Amino acid sequence: MSTSQEVRLAAVTPGSNAATQIDDNSVPARAKGFARPAAADRPTPYIEVDEVRLVRNIKAMQHRADIAGCLMFPHVKTHKSLHIARQQLALGARGITASKPSEALVFAEAGIPSIILAYPIVTPQSLDRLLPVVKARGTQLRAIAASLLGVEALSAAATHHSVEIAVFLKVDVGLGRVGLKPDDPAALDLCAKITAANSLRFAGLLSHAGHSYASAGQEELAAVARDEAANLSSLAEQLRRRGIAVDCISVGATPTCVGAPLPPTIDCVRPGNYVFLDGTALRLGICTADDLALSVVARVVASNDTHFIIDAGSKSMSSDRGAHGTGGASFGTVVSADGGDEVGAWTLERLSEEHGFVPFSGRPLPLGSRVRVFPNHSCASIANFDAFTLHHADGHATTMPVDARCCQT
């Protein structure tokens, strides 16, 4: 076995420091790894991103991909930021993955050289804004298809705009959202349709093991990753026997990419959440508190007999307890943002639109105090803000735009 294969098959060690992990049964608990002063006293609530942790997370995942011989196409739906995307490219990513045409458009206009559009196109008009920019910029665009209607729409759009689109077959490996099952005979026929379609080129197989977010631990994560790779490899071999070349097998989900070995048959990985991580990643055991790069800074604005109330509710945190409906019993972990408190953490128990409810747990905070909330789903939280505060290693902060926020089509 080669060194590369050994690393692919090696178990990942979660996190980068021995920081305490918080779950719903351990609060109040030590806040080591969570607690640190907020970057600046500015109007709350706001998103803060720790640049040291952000860059460390990007480097760690890029290293895993490099050692495994996989190309990195990180999913920018997590951060929607040109600044962070450029950091990912500078550290080794070959391109990006986007959620929908309007999101891809922001990054194509900014000159990102290669984009995977992981979105099921079913009407040619969906690409009328994106493809002229792709053509003018010389962007390499790859899309997905999971139906004959999708293939026809992609072919019509590419032909109309005089471009070529490489198209992956989207394979459903267990999430039950978009894609054909790997053992569905229609998958082979649809790949042949892509190969024969005008202005299209068959790119390979692409999947998203989103069901891994519901895993009970690393053994289950590893099983999901193994099954995903085995199913894709089996389908690829069937296609090759039919004379259809499979140039790329692409997978993308942070739990399996970070928390499980990268199988040797995978060519490309597309994790997104790994840049920030969150309470769901903590629950899965794939990181520690000291790896969490994103938090919402809020302020205590009221209190009652049982709770203190903060000025961050569902319109700041989102009401998502975790990706694909997974998550814990609370909406996040709360610590002091004014510094000097590593004694304990609270839970964000419930939300209204502009307020969050935090049980005292024997330690109330005074009115006006600032708190830092680490959400269960960082992707959903940053999407609620037009900008984020980037906290640099030297203590100063920069306000950065969430460039691809509110892309509607």
C-alpha cells in the first residue's frame, strides 16, 4: 500500500486542540475553546469570523485532500464570500462549488476559474444570466443532471449561448433529495444521453452524502463514506463497460470529508461547512470547540425568573438546528463575549424572531453584557447577514461583505 493510500485510509483525528466539546447534556460546562473577547464593541447582533481558526480549517482540509490525491472544489454556499473563496484558492483549491446559478454568477464575475454548479437545472432560462459571463470569462463550468428534462435544458442553454458544459450525473447515495439511485438502470441510460447531447460533455459522477449529518459517530460516518464510494465506483465500472469514460468521481459533505477516511477511488471533494464548523460538527465529534470559526455576537437585553434574553433570534441564528434537519435540542452554545469567563457555557434554548432565550443555569448575566453564540448550523446563520466581522490575529477587525447573499435565481 502506498503512503497516499495509507493516508486516505487513516482515521482522522478531530480538531486541532484538546478543547472541551459541549453537548446538550453537559451544560453548564467549561467554556475553554469557546470563550474569547469579541473583536469590537459594535451594534449587535453581528457575525464574527476568527481568521486564525478559519485559515487553520482551510489548510487542514486542503492538506487532507492533497495527501489523498483529491481535487478540492469547496462549496461556497457556506460562506458566500469572495474573500474566503480566494483564500481557499490561494491555499490549493482548484475551483469552487455553488448552490444555484445566481450564486455561481457572483463568483464567475469575480474571475473564479472553475465552478461546479450543484443545482438541478430543468429550464434553459435558468442559465441565461450565468452563461454569458462564463463565456466571456472563460470559466470552466460543470453542472449536474438527474433527469432527461435536465439534460435537455442544459443542452438547449449551452447551445443557445455557444458554450460547452460538462455535466455530472447526480447520484443519490442516501439523502433522498436529488439524484438517481446508483443501482437504477436509468442512470446508465441518462449518462449515455449526456454523452450524446449537443454542447454537453459527460463529466462523471457526483454525490452528496447529506444523510451523514445524522450519524451517531465516526464509525457510522466511515460506513457512509465507504458505501458512497463503493456505490459510485460500481456505477462507474458499469459505465466504462458500456464505453463511457468516467473522468471524475466527486463527493461532498463535511462530515464524511473531515470525519472519515477519504476512499482511494474519489477524485474530487466538495465540503463546505469545514471552513467554519459548528455545533453539528461538535456533536459528530469531527472537531473541537477551538476549531469553531464563526459565532454570533449578541447582547443581553432582558431577563426574567428563568432566562436571560439576547438580541439574536431566528432572524440572526436561523431556526435551523443543523443541516438537513439534524441537530441537538438547542439552537447553539452561548458564552460570555466580554472576556475572562472560561467557567461555563449556556445553551440557546429557544428563539423568537429577534430574541433568544438562554436559561440561567445558576449563572445569570447582567443587562448589557455581550455573549457569543456558536450556532448548530453556521451556513444558515451567516446567510442572514449582509456582512461579517473578520477578527484578525493581531486583534483588529475588518468588515467583509457576504457577497452572494440573497441570490434569488
